[in-house]
Amino acid sequence: MKTPVAQRIQQLGEYLFAGLDRKKQEAIQAGLDVVDLGVGDPDLPTPSHVIEALAEAARRPENHQYPSYKGKRALRLAIAEYMKRRFSVDLDPDREIVVLIGSKEGIAHLSWALIDPDDLVLVPDPAYPVYAATARFCGGHVERMPLLRSHGFLPDLDEADRVIRSNEAARAKLMWLCYPNNPTSATATSSFFERAVTLAARHEMVVANDAAYYELYLDGVQPPSILQVRNAKDVAVEFYSLSKTFNMTGWRVGWAAGNAEVIGALGRVKTNVDSGVFGAVQDAALAALTGDWSHVVALRKRYARRRDRLMAGLERGGWDAIRPTATFFVLAACPNGMTSIEAVEWLLDRAGIVATPAVAMGPHGEGFVRFSLTAGDDRIEEAARRLEAMDLTEATRSPRTVKKP
Ligand SMILES: *Cc1c(COP(=O)(O)O)cnc(C)c1O
């Protein structure tokens, strides 16, 4: 039988990491001491009071039945209070907040909530692959917004405006942003968010900010929320996650907040697709949001220390690395004009360090590699030592990638 796999799956891009994964496994099998700074998955455990809350909640029979698809009201109230406390934003817990099975679920389903075939979707490049992949699942037409270092890794909104105008046939429905940003670690200013909201309003489209890294600011300065912009709720939604703030990537819980109609449409997709987050996980999420935050304070300090250590190694080794003020990623320019893939292979061969080629997240990631700070302190220390000791003059473009004339 010719397996009847849908076009949308066949069209998915090549998995750029596959070859790298194989190389990593080979290196490990060859007995090399590999330092894996590739994936951004927190190495530290979930705070114990959150685990306790889950254990207790798991015993309550009410949590053994189907949960509410849009989240328990108690949790949505706690989220509204957090949003008020943290950003001074007022949200209606019944209409403007929906609990998600991790923010990735909501990000994916937002496409289904908004996009019809041939609609235009603006997606940053490089970016989390889910925005573009799911837009295409819905038949959307994706236009990339380059994130350039010379522009603070913020998209050029005048250019976005031109792109929308020149695609007259396609209706612009959605513009994705991600600040604090993965993979560049850039943060947005309030005035940038203001301009993004203005652009969205002008074209009657939605602007969605993926805010998974809001709480991971490293130098004491809280990044702004797009929902703080005046009239933001006319056009904006924002996605939040407990994954990175509370080391809860495995738990699958987050939320979206903002424009009531968009949140409502997202909820309607969910009623047709999933049945919400396990009630006990919701109770644990409530415990995380309303409980002791000293763990988060300590987590920021720890990532800041790791950043300082890795940056020191990179700088002493002659790398052109960008010091992040938020997230747990360090972006570095590839030495001597190497491509992202070449640099990542070279790092593994010469130093046993696994990094992510930023080009895997979009063509404009070319020329950069991303180091994740989610490895143990001793591993970061080891990576820093190796990076410092590398001889960058040995970094050369490999002949096999030189194009034949
Ligand atoms: C980690 C991450 C997420 C998602 O996390 P969930 O675990 O699904 O809440 C979303 N966006 C970006 C950019 C991320 O790095």
C-alpha cells in the first residue's frame, strides 16, 4: 500500500537535526565526553511544593474526570491575579484567558482558530518552527520577517506593512512575535510592541506574542508585555508557559490571554480537539503561580551565573557572542564565515560540544549557533573551558560545501 500521508505532512521540512543527532550519538559511543548545550529543556527539577500539590491533587476524585476545556476557574482567577500583579494588565478570567496543554498546544491551535487557505501569516525568521508549520497545515501563506542583528533581532515592521500591502490577494490574519526571543535572546521594548499593535489594528489582523521566557530575565529588568500597550486587547494575544519558569516542560501547562474573540475561537478549536489539562496538573499550576517564588529568583540567578561563565569562555576564546539579558540561550556568530551547520559540526568534532545551528530555525539564522544554558553548572564550566581553548583560526569552511562553479 502507498501510505496515504497528507500533503501537509509530506511538505514538512527536512529535520535538520537528524544528521547532528547521529553525529552526537557516534561521538558518545566513541567515548567522547560530550557537553550537550543543544536543546532548551531545563535540567533542574520542578520545585518540590509544586510536586506536592500535584500528588495531593491526584488523589482527589474530582480530578479523575474530564477537566474543563478552558481551565478551572480557580486557575484562571490565579492567572488573572498574576497578570495584574506582574504587568498591571486587567483580564476577564472567563473571556480573556484559556488554559493550555503547554503553550505549544495553543500556539498550534491558534492557526486553526484564525487561518483559512491562502491567508497571509507573518512569522519571524529564525523562530520556533510551530508558527509556520501549523499556519501551513491550515493552508496559510507564510511570509518570513527576518530578524537581523543590525535591527536588534526585531522584525522591520515597515517592511511587514509593505509585505501585507503587496500581497493584496491574501488577507493578512496573523503576525507572530516571540519576546523574549528564542533563539536570539533579544527582548522587545514597549514602543516596539506599540508599533506592532498599531500595524495589526491597521490591517485588522491578530498579533500574537509567544512569551515563554517572560520570567527568565537575567539582569533584574522585567521585559514588557504586549498586553500593556493601550488598546492591545483589540488585536493582541499572548502565550505563557510554566515550562521554563518552573522547570515544568514535562507537565504540559500554560495559557493564552488577550482579545476575547480570539481566546474564544481558540477555546472552540480545543473543545473539538482536546479535553483540557489534567485537573491535578492545573491545581499544581495554581500552587506554582500563587506559592513561593523564591525558586524563580534563584533560577534567574543561576542562569545569569551560567551565562556569565559561558560568555567569559566564548569571549576569551575570541568568539563574537551576544550577551543575553533574558532566556537561557546564548547566540554566537560562527567564526570565519562558517555556516551554522559547519560551526556546529566543528564544535562537536573539536570540543565535544553540542550546539544548535540557528539556521535550523529559519534561513536568517544562518551564520549563528545557539548554546543552551540548561546543562549542569559543572558542564557549563567545562564547555566554557573548552571554548576558551579552541583555536578559531582552525575554523574553516569545509571544502565539500563550497559550491562548484
Ligand atoms: C519552550 C518554548 C515554548 C513552549 O513551551 P510549552 O512547554 O509548550 O509551554 C514556546 N515557545 C518557545 C519559543 C519556546 O522556546
